[in-house]
Amino acid sequence: MTTNEKDCVCGEGKVPDKDGHCVMPQVTFQAFVMSLNTSVLYHLGEIPDPSGKRVVELDLARHGIDTLCLLEKKTKGNLDEEEERMLKDILCDVKLRFVKALKK
């Protein structure tokens, strides 16, 4: 670890780069899918906001799930095995959570 990394106190959402500067994380397919997943989980009330309050917004959760479904459809045949498995697993998980949220 460099001196810059030891001294760097990155704010929320940022990570130290190889020189220890605080930057946004690298944009990858996995990071993008995880961002959409986090959004769906937040709107399902699975993740609290910074104050600790949980908000359920099923329309917004459904929109996030629809976005993930669109992404799966449009990227079919263009993902590596790990990316495809991650997207499929996340979709299965959020769809089940959505159905459970509807029953509450």
C-alpha cells in the first residue's frame, strides 16, 4: 500500500486507484448489473435509506426488474459465462422478492 492510499479517506462510492487517489469504481458489466440490483432491492424495502427508513415502491422495483430483463434479452449471446450466470441469478432473486413483496 502506498503512502497516498494510507492517507486517502475516500468518500461514499469512491475507491482509491493505484496511485491512492479517490475515484469512482471502474465501470464494468457486473458493476452495472449490481447497481440495478441494488436499486431494485432498495425499492422493495430490502435496503434502508441512510436514515434507516425502508421504503417500498413496487412500481419502481418493477421498472428496475424490467430493465434487468431488457438487458438480459439485448445481451443474449454477448456475455461471458460468469456475466450471464450473475444476471440470471440476480433476476431470479429479485423476481422472487418482488412476488413476496406483492403478498405483504
